[in-house]
Amino acid sequence: MSPNLSSVVLEHEAYRSTEPRNALTVDVEEHFQVAAFEGQIARDAWEGHESRVAANTNRVLDVFAGRGVHGTFFVLGWVAERHPELIRRIVAEGHELASHGYDHTRVIYMDAARFREDVTRTKGILESTGGVPVRGYRAPSYSINGRNLWALDVLQETGHAYSSSIYPIRHDLYGMPEAPRFAFRVRPGAILEIPVTTVEVSGRNFPAGGGGYFRLMPYGLYRWGLRRVNERDTQPGMFYFHPWEVDPDQPRIPGAPLRSRLRHYTNLRTMEARLKRLLGDFRWGRMDEVFHA
């Protein structure tokens, strides 16, 4: 039976540092593989679209190298099969290699058997290509929530040490607002879950973990939120983004709804400059270093 937060003991993971370091993460996927375009692009049509993920991820790697920072790259197995040289560069340059599932299928669409097959297959692809153990997992579109917490048990059983798959906010595509804001275990000895960073204001959680919100929000407001987490909560934050977000010239998807277009394409041209600014304003590290998973 799937556990839920009303019936399990939450073991909160406390982290204290006088000089906080935040986790820097990248979800490596093609621009046409996002949930916002699921209604316009079928999976069996992916091969017909221009692949831009290798060029975009190499661009991100160049930015990280220029700033002297390391992060965690959550990579789709589908991408790793087609771009093994990219996986080898990620590992060679000192970044953590982690799993984003095979083909961006959301966990809400899988049962336990299919999920086990997905994460086992992806872990095998990444480890054989990168030559390093894969300990971390991030669900596509943060699709682990109170109805499928069984997925955390499957991850632990398949050799993963941590998950970063829950977003404690309300959203039309994902979210688990009742989840803890900081790293926790659903029971003693369970796998560590590291939620997307949020800032609490007047009893409500607001996004402070990156993604589209980072492009849409004023930079100063985002910086304030992350500093509040570091200083008031004395906790590390976790920032995430996608390689396609530094690619303003990517092909536009015809027929996409207005909401999807706004989320996906807004402020792509300013993203790289914002990212560089962020890297200079905070201290950064890999997920496994920051959270000691």
C-alpha cells in the first residue's frame, strides 16, 4: 500500500552551516520533451525533431566551468543513449550524474512495475555510459506526490540514495503543498527526499527553486527568497533549470496552448545572463555534496 504523509512519520533532515552552499541542478532533456508540449508532440515523433540538447548542455557546462562551479545533472536515459559523449563530459568535469527517468514519462502515469522498469533501465544506461554510480533521481515534472509515495520505496529498492521529486506548492501540473519544505524521509531509514526549494511567506509556500519561475520573476525577488532560506531557515537551497532555457533560438512548437508558450519561451534571451549572476551571488555544489545523501 502506498504510504501517505498522514500515516507515516516524517524524519526531517537538518542541515546547518554558517556559510550555506546551495545545490545546483540541471534537468537534461530536449526542448520538445517537456510536459507542456505533451499534447502536441507524440513520443514516436521525437526522432523527427531537431536535437539541440547536446549543444545546449555543452553551453551550460562551459558556463559552469567559467564560474568554477559543479552541479548535478539529472539526465534522461533517452538522451544518454543518443549523446554518450555528453554524459562522459559531465562526469569528466566533476559533476554528479543522476537520473531523470528514461523518456520523461510522469510517474503519475505509471504503476510500480513500470516505474521499477523505467528507473532500473535508466540507471543502467547512465552507469554504463558514465562509468560512475548513479545515486540520485528526479521525477519528470516533479510527479511524485501524496498519491504515489510508493515510488520512493521503489527508488530505494533499486539502489538510489536520494530523490528530488516533490514540489511543496500548488500547481496545475504538479505539487504537494502538504510536504515538508526541506529534506525529509517518509519514515526512519527510508530514502532521502529533497524537495524543490520554497520560501514561506504568511504561512504559504512560494517557489524559490528555479525553473520557469526564475525566468518570470524579477531577479531581485528570486535572490531575496533564496537568501531568506539560507539565512532565516539556515537551510541549503536547491536550484534547477533546463539546457533548453539558455536556447532562445529553439524551434517553436506549432499549436501549443498560450499558457504553454508563455511558460516555455518567456525570457529565454535573458536566462544565461541571469544564471551567471546567480552563480556569482551564492555558493554552489552538487546535490550529493550539499545534502550528504
